[in-house]
Amino acid sequence: MSQVVKTRGPGARPPAAAPAAPRTPAARTARRTAVLHWIAVHALGVAAALFFVLPFVFVLLTSLMSGQQALTRDLVPDTWEWHNYVRVFETPGFLTWWRNTLLYAGLGTVLTVVSSVPVAYALARFRFRGSRLALMLVISMMMLPPQVVVIPMYLFWAKQLDLSGSLWPLIIPMAFGDAFSIFLLRQFLLTIPSEYLDAARVDGCGELRTLVRVVLPMAKPGIAAVALFQFFAAWNDYFGPQIYASENPAAWTLSYGLESFKGAHHTDWNLTMAATVLVMAPVILVFFFAQKAFVEGVTLTGVKG
């Protein structure tokens, strides 16, 4: 029997699509159950996210209100006052606080990383007499509160070196390493296989060249984590500038200057919130773009002890 194939002409209409099957009560129940299951599983995460995000949203919205509306219970601005940020930057001293904070956080981070990496490498890869004692001293320094040594350190920097009223008493010590950074880097360097270092030594590399050519490229996540920790700590530091730079407004940082700004604009909550957003924004942006390296560096530090 020959099979006849029917063809449509140029003007023929395509066959109509089959109508979608109506949703049955069982399908609707299954969909509702899936939605409720997702909410139950992620409820804690959603609540935690809202707990951290809503205060920032409140600060951002208040910073865009007028001065009168900021004193009310309104949550959404009637008019978006973007010029509040311009007024903050026009405040005398605000740009100086920015420059000082960038100097303190940027230079301090570089000095901490450069001085901590060789010490961490030595504690991780060298076996010498007193290596365990040196590691215990580093750990003990992590347990020592900074308030314990603040008085002798202030007397040394202010009375002996006459550096009070500046940020150098906070920046210079970072050139001699940081206990937490050394310990974190040491734990990360232990995860690097020794075979890579042995191969570099066989090729004729000394310890310094091995550190620069082999170890540092493989330790980028750990270095990034240490750099971010130090940058955040210096950017948000209030205690240090209050001790050493409070007598000189030209040396104030954003964290300390924000307190003075709030006192001068105690009724202008819109300007205070705008200044707060400008102080928080760089830290949030840095973490947003570097979070992958940060999480990887922190995670890998606990693989080997």
C-alpha cells in the first residue's frame, strides 16, 4: 500500500497548537507544596539576609531625604535629594579624612603583607631550633589585647619619637608584621605541596627566589585574604586614630571624623546618613569584587595544621 503524504500549499494555515491541559488540583497542590518547602528550607537564610540588608537600605533611603522628612517616620523619600552627597563632600575636612584613610589602609596593608609573608614562609617550611617557640610567641601575640600595651606604646611614639598627632604610630608598626596575618599565611602555606619547592631548589633556586617565583603565585588566595582583613581593620579603625591623631584634625580618618561630622550635624540626619554611606561604600565594593579570593583563602587555611 502506498503512503500518501499530504502537503500544505503556500497559503495554508499551520495546524493549531494543542490546548494546554488544565491544571488539576493535584498539580496545584504539588506546586504549593514545593513553594512552602522552599520557604521552609531557606527561611533562616532569608531572615538573616533581611537582618543585614534592611539597616543598610534604611540608611540609604534616609540619606536621600530632605532635612525635614528625615525627622519623620517616612521610609521612602518624597523627593530624591542626591545633592546630599555633594554637601557631604563640601564639608571642610571630609576629603582630608578620605586621603588619610586611604593612606592608612592602603600603605598599612602593603606593609603588613610584605613583612608577614617571609615570616610565615619561614615558620611553615623551615625547621630550626626555636621554631615552635617562635610560633607560640606569634599565637600568644594574637591573644594579647591592644589595650594592654596602649600606654607604653603611646609614651614611646609620643614622648620618645614625638609622632603624636599623626598616623605614623599606626602605620610604621605594620612594617614589622602582624601576628594574625603571619598565622593565617603560615596555615595557608602549609597546604602548598613540598614537591613544588623541592623542584625549584633542584633547578637552582635559592629560598628567596623560590618564595618569589613559586610560593607567592600559589599563595594568592591567602595573601588576598590577609590583605582584605588588614584593609578592613585599618579602614574601620576608630581606637587607633583616637589615641594618636585626635589632637590634629588634619590627621583624622573617616571613622573618627564621622563622629565629629555627626556632632556638627546632629539634626541633619540625611547628611549624617549620606556620610555613613560614603564611609561604608568602599569596603562593600572591595569585598564584593574580592569575595571569591577572600573565601578561598580563609577556607584553605584550615586544611593542614
